[in-house]
Amino acid sequence: MVTGSEVSHVATVLIDDDGRIRFFESSIGDMYPEHEGVHLQKISNILPFYNGNVWILPLSDEFRATLDIDKLKKYLYAQLGKEYDYDGLLKSGVDFLENIGIAVTRKDTDKFFCSELVMAAMMEAGDSIPQNVNPAEVTPKDIIQLKIFKKPYYMVKAANYKAIKLQLNEKGFDSLDTVK
């Protein structure tokens, strides 16, 4: 509802040293109330129960080369247990107020919604994202519009068993311009 996009959630996928696929996310805890806020999850624990479409968008080699993966992991682990940013989520989609000079989002790291966590981690671990980007204004739709992914994209779960193509627009959305 906030972004007007079919993409409503993002997470950072990492492969453990033992080869297990895990992801860091900040969620409202709708499936697992004990996992409200920032947590680390095994993809195998959540995927079968998620009622929606799920894609994995691999990072491009060029963008991956700009990231310090150890710094990314360290940053994400340091955020574990932080609260979900309900207020920030709602405010992230109201850019029209900022266009008339009313600032509604703040840049801090005491709470996170999903795309805020992903963007803050990428900014901490590399320098390809402009430092003037406010992670508190970044929506899931903004994340997938970034020019940091390589094809093919992988649909790993289709809601109602109907695979659909992930549509990406070449334009930036909300307050985040498309980053090349």
C-alpha cells in the first residue's frame, strides 16, 4: 500500500560458512511474532509458510566488488534484536510532503523497517550508494530499482502457484534516484 508496488518486503541474503542460506530482515513478525524487528532467519524456515511471491536478485559482480562483505555482515549482526520501525515505514512512502518542505523521516539506526535495514547495511559496507541517501526514506520498490543486480532473477516461490515476471522500471522511485 505504501509504495504502490508488488514488492512489499526486502531482505539481505547471505550464505553461511556451512553453506546454509540465511537472510537478515526486519519484519513485523506476522508469521513469527518472536521475530518482530531485526533478525536472522533460515530461508528454509520461512519460505514454505510465506503467502506471496519470492524472488532472489543476485548482486552484480561490479556492485559486489564495491562491498566489504565482512563489514556488511558485521553491521547486520550488530543490528540483531532492534525494533521494527513502524513509524518510519509509514513515513517512507509520503515523499510528497518533503516536496513541499515538510521533513517527515529521520536518519537513525535505533529501529529499522526492511528496506531501511538493507540500504543502511549496503551504505555501511561500500561506497557505491551516495552518502546523501537517507535509508529511512528507501522503500522495497526503491531497492529493486537500483542498478546493482544482475540477471537472471530467480523466482523461488510463486503465490497460488502462478509464476509472474518481476517487472522493473528504468526510472527511480520515491526520493531515491536510480543508482547506476
